[in-house]
Amino acid sequence: MTHRKLLQTAAALAADYLDSLPTRAVAPTVAALDSLRALDRPFPERPTDPLAVLRELDARGSPATIASAGGRFFGFVVGGSLPAAVAANVLAAAWDQNAGITVLAPGAAAFEAVALRWLLEALHLPPQAAGGFVTGATMANFTCLAAARYALLERSGWDVEADGLFGAPPLTVVVGDEVHVSVVKALGLLGLGRSRVVRVPTDGQGRMRADRLPPLDSRTIVCIQAGNVNTGACDPVGEVSRAAHESGAWLHVDGAFGLWAGAAPARAPLVAGVEDADSWALDAHKWLNVPYDSGVALCRDAAALWRSMAPGPAAYLVHGSTREPDDYTPELSRRARGVEIWAALASLGRTGLADLVERCCRHAACFAAGLDAAGYEVLNDVTLNQVLVSFGDDAKTRRVIEGIQADGTCWCGGTVWHGRAAMRISVSSWATTEDDVERSLAAMIRVARAVA
Ligand SMILES: *Cc1c(COP(=O)(O)O)cnc(C)c1O
């Protein structure tokens, strides 16, 4: 079996899969899920031809997917994958580079460095910021908060990387009451405690109330959010960053998807001021629409990120004079994520990226207007890409969500918003067209009326 035949078959199957999405139900059928049971067989004694392996993967795996790569998946906050990014992923898989170290992957390191510079430019963040290419916003939050922990303790005369947290001066962490669970998890991993955080009350859109901030000092990390996972709202950056910087606190932004608003001129005011923060967690697999898994940790103080992440001396780790990718991430060996980010940004350009973000926001506004006109209650101010809708009482809303998922035209998830059950629509994919929005809206209204 030659590489060529196998990879051409894989590419053809992948293209067939993507071509099937416009007409396929978004959720897999019961038969598709049943077929997965055949996988439960003993570890084979002998080799199988790779082409046969690939064919089984396609026959059983492709139908058992959620069609989140298509234009009618609106669950969680999940982007599709841009054509250039999927293609880059395929090529980079063939390269099989260990992108952690420049001597092992000079090309990947160069693409990554350029991707970092372009990202900072696209989002109007400080050009001198350092960045690490990690698995997603959870690890981006972890990485940024490790840098914050290092920097604040270093200013207090304590080297946390060398001496750990036992006996260290205490740090305070302030978060909004609707902080993403991944920030809280990262704080736990860092020894800063999941429950030790000070929670600031939030307003009707889930934004931290700046007037309720506790006193801050130079041993406080303040975590704000750009893009509430329910409403899409951004915390009041200006007020919080003034308070943080007057007191010497560290300001971290969890901007997994919301930071991308900065790339679209009409939406950028929603996140104005984020550039004044000290660190930023960003997802690329959400709104930049690159394949999983891909996030970026960005830190104004490059030295703090480097001091908290660089692996330290090892005789066999040959480091040159250029930026070493593994000096900025928890991982040592890893895949070449920066290549896909580079490909996505290169294919979009500034106008294409702005258009991707803006289009998703416009689609979200169409959903909100259409559902409102049909008599259903939109619960949030739809300023970004997120819509929360109630179809009546909680039980009815839950039945409608189940009905919509079973109908298969589109897929939306449920949430509880300020005590009420709601359906959450997140428009985060380049692949969503106006026709997708119309078809999905019609299906939502049809199912909701049938449930009534
Ligand atoms: C999605 C999300 C995260 C977690 O990101 P992962 O990529 O799933 O690790 C963190 N914060 C916010 C605001 C998010 O939307």
C-alpha cells in the first residue's frame, strides 16, 4: 500500500463527508450509533491492511459524528473548520513534526511565530506579548494564570517555580460570579484553589459588576471574561482594568471566543480596553475555525510566561537563539497547531476574519428576531453570536430542545439562565449561510409549535 493511494482515499472520503453535511441530519441516526457496537471486539491478533482500517473508520465513524463541521450546528460554542485549516491539518499530519522544539521543526516554529504576530495584530493586543500554542482555552487560562502566579509572587520576593506554594505569601483571585468553569479548574491545578476565589456579583447579562469589586492589591489576580458562554457579554473591561492597575493587581482575560470580537470593526467596541490586560486566553478552535485542539495563551510580560513555562536546562534540549515554542507552553512534545492558525489567518486576511465574525453575529441577530417574531422570548441582549431563548415554561423549553435535536435540521443545546431553562444558540462557524439560518429557524418554530 503506497502513501499516495491511502492518503488520496482518505482525502476523498473526507471530502465526501463534508459534501454530505448540507443534506445530512446534524445528529447521528440511531442506526449509526448502533453500528459502533461492532467496534467492541478483541484486539486483533494480526495486522490489517491500512486501507481496510480507513474504510471501517469511515463506514462506522463518519455517520456517528455530530455534524458540527456543517452550517447548522449551534450547540455549545463550537466553530467549524475553514477549508485552508483542514487542508493544513492534513499536510501537517504527514509532516508529523514535534513542534515543541525548533531544531525538530524549524518550519512549524516559523509558521507559529508569524501566526502569533498576526493574532496580536488582528486582535489589537500589545505587539510585544508572548504566546504559547496550547490545546484550548482551558490550558490557555492555566498557562496565563501560571505566569500571573509567578509574576505576583516574584514581586513579593518569592520564586514559586523553584520553591512552590508552601510558605509563599498568599495570593487572592477575584472572578465574576459567572466565571467559566475552566478558569476555576485552572486555579485548582495551580494550587490557587477552586474555592478560595472571591466571586463578584454579576448583572442581568452575566457581566461582573465593577461597583462590587473588592479592594485589590499587588497580590491579586483579577480574572475577567470576554464572551459569557450564555449571553456573549463582556465584563466591563475599562473599569476593572483601571482598578486592577491602580492597585498593581494582574488582570487576566478569559476571551476564549469573545476576544475575536476585536477582529470585526463593528463588534470591537464590545471588547474595547482588553488590550490593557496582562494576559489573555484565546481559543482558535472556536471562532477562528481551525481543527481541534487549538488555543493560545497570550501574556504581556514575556519574561513571566517564559519563567513559568520554560522547561529549564536539559543536556539534550538544544535551544537556539530564536523563540523556542516549548518555552511558552506546559507541553514539551506537541503537534504543529500554529500551522493551522497561520493557514486560517492567511486564507482569511484581515477582511475575511472580520467578515467571519460579523457574519456570525448577524446570523445570531436573525435567529433572535425570527424567534421573537414567532412569539418566543429572547432572554439576552444579542450583541455578539449568542442567543438564549425560552419557549414558555422550563418543561416546555426542555421538550422543544429535545425535539429540535431529534428533528435533525439543526442542533442547539440547553442551559439554565438566571434560574430559567433556555435554549442556547451559538453561531460560530464560517459554514453557516443565510439559508442554514432560515432552515434552522423554520425547524425551531415548527418543533416549538408542535410541542405546544
Ligand atoms: C470554551 C470556553 C473555555 C474553555 O475552552 P476549551 O477550549 O474548551 O478548553 C473557557 N472559557 C470560555 C469563556 C469559553 O467559552
